[in-house]
Amino acid sequence: MAKWRFAKNQDRSRKKIAPSVLLMRIAAAFFLPLLLTTAFLYFNQARLQKQYSAFVAGQSGKNIAVQAPIGTRTVVDLPDGSKVWLNSGSRLTYPAFFADNQREVRLEGEAFFDIEKESKPFLVQNSGPTVKVYGTRFNVNDYADEDHVVVALEEGSVALDLKGKEAFLHPGEVSVYHRNEHSLSIAKNDLEPLLCWKDGKLIFRNTSLDEIVRVLQRQYNVVFEFDDPSLAGYQYNATFRNESLEQILQLLKVSAPQMQFEYTKAYLTKDGKQVKGKVVVKRKKI
């Protein structure tokens, strides 16, 4: 009898221990796969991060060039989320990925920049002073056929680096770099005539016909010729919004009755070559 009781007690003891053992086994069954999955994800993520870093390093030296053909405008989204509006006949070059210490682009022509704020600076290289910002809205005009490089600041702050010397712009100020003299001037100015192009407007304030012609050539892909060079200095105050070239020429003629504009539209030759439109500016015969 004693042996049977001992065996019975042993059996009861096993029954009491069994649930905890079962729970431990269940926990181990769940924990081990979870541990293995976590370890796999960790090392896999590290591997992917390493591959991505290597990819970025490999791509950082590759540049992207975007051009707005004559007569068109375009918008560029940069890798950091910044936006750039390119004016007609302009070109922007930038890396596929910005470097860790700075964001740098190269401009030929004219562009309006809306730059995302970051701790690393944004640099605009051009034929004048390097433009350095951290997050702001500004316009740069650097057409090769102009005598000046003009920077107009709408919002934020801008540093202009000219051979190691820095000058600063505040909102509402415009800098003019004189190519021939290699000098820089800064003054408060009306920004609307300088920024309105991205909204499809052209505003001229006491502007010579010669300056207006250079703008129209880029915007409408035509060639102007002055039959009488003295007409190039005639001053205009005018605002145009989405008018055709013919309408603009008519309005210019009304403002200066002594002038006439002979416009020949673009056409294709028999061999398929395109000939640009041409406007000859003449003094009206009385």
C-alpha cells in the first residue's frame, strides 16, 4: 500500500508541474522564431543600408541637366524637395544626390528658387557671385547676353560670395554684378518686374527697346533686327500677360508711332529645316 500511495503522490506532483512546463515550451516556441526574425531583420536592414549608402556614393558624382528650350518654361523638383522654375533658354545642372555637407547646383540663364530649409547650405554657382542660402525664395538672372548678373531676394536671406568676400541680401533687395567691372551693388527695388516671368507676365519699367527685344527673343524664339539702331534706346513702360508676339508688337507700335515692326513668322524649308521667325524694327516713313 505504501508504494502505491507514493506512486500516486508522484503522479499528482507531475500533474501540478505539467502546466508551467507547457507554458515554458509554448513561450520558447514563440520566442525563438521571433528572436530569429528580429536578428534577420536587423542584419538585413544593416546590409540594405550599407548597399544604399554605397549606391548614393556612386551616384553623387553623376549630374542631371534640365533645360527649358527657347519659348518655354519648366519646373524642376530637386532631390531635397526644393523647387526651381527655369525661364526660357535656361539650364540647371545638379547631382542625383546632394552631398552630406552641402547642396550645390549650376545655373545658366534665369531661375526662381524655392529652397527647403536645412542645416547644410544650398549653393547656386553662376558666372557672378556664388549664391549661398539655407532656405529661402529668390531669383537669379544670369543670361550670357546680358551685362549683369541679377539676384532678387523675395524671402529669407542670401549670402553672395565674390572671390571669398561675402555680401548679404535682405528681402526686397536686389544685387547687380557688373561683369565688365567685376563689381557688385545692392539696393532696395521693386521685385515684381524681376519675378513675374514665372507667372507668365512681362513687366517693363523705363526699359529700353533693346532690353525688351532680348527678352522677347528668348520668350518667343524669334530674331530681332534694328534697321535704325537709334530706335534701340526708346524707353517703354508696359505690362504683358500671355499676349501673342503679334499683339505685343502692335502695342509697342501704338506707344511709339514712329516705329514699325515687320514680322516674318517661322517656317520650314523644302528640306525640312526650320527657319526662326524674324522681326525688323524700322523707323516709319512720313
